[in-house]
Amino acid sequence: MSEDRNQNGTQEEICYVCRRPESKAGKMVHMPGNLCICNDCMQRAFDQVGQNGFPYGMNFFGEFPGAELFQEQEAPKKQHEKKTESVPAIDIKSIPAPHKIYAKLNDYVVGQEHAKKVISVAVYNHYKRIASKEQQDDVEIEKSNMLMIGPTGSGKTYLVKTLAKLLDVPLAIADATSLTEAGYIGDDIESVVSKLLDNADNDVERAEQGIIYIDEIDKLAKKRNTTNRDVSGESVQQGLLKLLEGAEVEVPVGATSKNAMVPLKTVNTRDILFICGGAFPELENIIKERLNKSSSMGFGAELKDKYENDRNILQQVQIEDLRTFGMIPEFIGRLPIIYTLDGMSKEMLVRVLNEPKNAIVRQYQKLLALDEVDLAFDKDALDAIAERALKKGTGARALRAIIEEFMLDIMYEIPKDDSIGKVTITKAYIEGTGGPRIEMRGYAALEG
């Protein structure tokens, strides 16, 4: 074939579709695979897409020559889509009974017996409700969403995370502080469902049988004494109503907000169990104020400070207290199960230190075991750690910060000396009046 050359004698580029040289067709558009397409053929391709869309199984150029080159590139993508569609749905029979869920939670969560019992029964009933839909019956079981109230560090989020590990079901944990009303900067309300869809490998059927935990739900309370638009408070509560009740929503796949470049999938939230949790600071004062209103004078009057030091005052919460806090009645009405977690006492903090399977003490014992050193804690030392954590007022979260503080020097010095065989943490070391008890290999114990 003779080569087309321009006036300068150099070889011209030829359109792969119409076979016209650059001197007749004009400047070329370069495509992958060293292909050149003229502007006329490119426009024809755009016109065809605008009129008919992309035919299934065809490439950008439809019936033009070279279609098979692009079809080969799209084939692996289609195979991947088939793999995601073949994910099996949840097996209802594989969900354990409430007492089995409760027993597994006991291995990781200390105390909170009532909360563990409530969440075990709720999850089990949730999947029994889904299974009952296969039976033709006039009785339709409605789902029971939950509201979990507890002071900071009492184990609300940890309880749900542990549940996610024990159950083979899609579970998404979202933070209410990032949610805003549609049209404002932040995550759309539908993003909580998008996270669940992502955890279900984009399988809509599996996601529609999952669990969503919305943390920090108390941050959505109505803002008081403000004239600005409440785009992250009451308006988000209003937007969550349809999700809690059950509705078909279009959610973005692999993103937290809708835009033209992100594909959408329709998810029905009717069978999704919602668990909301929050610390609700200052709710104790609202409860105390209500309880103290019962009587203020006379022989039947109660002391003003009767509930002042009650660590479990949240157990007496009522709907009217949540409304006073700033939660709208429609939102509370869609969370029929309301339960509280106990405040952390000294005894509970001591149990948290060494009883769970992944207790903090066991974690440090494993770290030092890698250096072939045994780590032990005196009982008085554990009590001293719990007392310091109790004063901080942040629940179990304070334990790690305290242990990190006094373990720093030990973790730094032990790798220097291979002769150290055992380290025992004493109460004197925790209180700063002494040091740890160190035992050398083959020698008696030495006070640090």
C-alpha cells in the first residue's frame, strides 16, 4: 500500500474508521492502541451514543471497524460483575440463638448484662422476622429498631463491633456527626446505607438483611438558642425517619454522596435493623430535674442530692427526657427499644483489665512475651489503676492511657537486658512511690 505523505514529504496519519488522511480529514484524535480518529468520525460516534445509548456488549464505536479491540478490554470487567452477583444471600438458619450470642459477647464484654441480653434477642428476632416473610400469613411482624444510651467509655461501640465479628452478616458503623441535610457539605443521609452496601460486596439482597449502627446519635439533637439553620441536627433526624421506617432509597456505590460519575443502586431499608447509640451528656441533669419535681417540701419531700451521686441515673430515662434533650418525637417513636448501659464502677474496671479475651493486660503480656519476659500485675496494682481511671471520668477508655504511661519505661528498658525474666507491676509503682518488681533469670526477685 502506498504511503500518504504531506507537502513536507512526511508520512500522514490516517483515520482508522474512514481511512482519510490528515490532509483531508483534519487534525486527528489519538486513541489507545495507536489508533487515530478524525473529528468527523468522533462526532458521529457521539451522535450515535446520544440517540441510542451504548448497546449492551458493544464498545464506544458501535458497529465501526475495530469494535472487537475494545470488546476484549471490557470482557474482564463483565466477568468481575458476574462474580459479585453470585454472592449467596444470608442463611437465616446460621444465625445463633440469643443465649449463644449472649455467651459469645460475655467473652469480650464485661458487665452490661441487660444490654447484652437486649441486643442478643433483638438480632435473633430480626432474622426470624425476615424468615417469617416466606410464610403466607396475615400477621406481619414489624422490626424493632433500638436506641442505646450509656456514658462515655461504657462499651456501646465496642459491643456492636464485637457483635459484627461474631455474626456473619453485613454490618455498617456510621458516625452521625458527619451527616448533614441534603445540599450541604458533609455526608448525605443515604451514606449510612451506602456503607452497608459496600460491606455486603455491593450485593443488594444481602445488604437489605443487614444491621446499621449509627454512633453519636445524641449530636443530632435540636440546637438551642441559635438563629442559624440547623443542617446537622433536627433536619438530619427528619431525613433519617424514612430510613428507620423502611423505604426504597438510591445510594451511591463506593461513595458517600451522589454525583453524575457514581453509579446508584436501589436499596429497601424495610428489613435493615437500625441500632442508634449515644452518650447523651447532660441527660442526667434532665432526669434529676424531673425526679426532683415530684416533691420539694413536706414530710414526703426527697433530698435534693438523692440522685446526685447515682452512677446509673440513666436507667430512669423516659421519652419526655429525650424530647427535652432535643430529639424529635417522630424520631424517638421509630426506636421502640430503648435501653441503657451501666456506668463503669471500680470493680467493673478491674474486670475489664484482665477478664476479656483481648484484655489490655493480656495484650501487654503478649508484647513482653515476644521478648521472652513474663509480665504480672499485683491485685493492689489493678485496683490502683481502676481508681485512677475512675477519677478521669471517661470510663474504660482511660485504662489504656494510664497503662501506656507507666509501661513506657518498662518497654524501653527491657530490650536492653536479656537477663530479665519477669516483671511484676506493683501498687507502689502505679502510685509513684516505688518501682516494679524485677526477677532475673535464675536469680531472686529484685525491687526496681
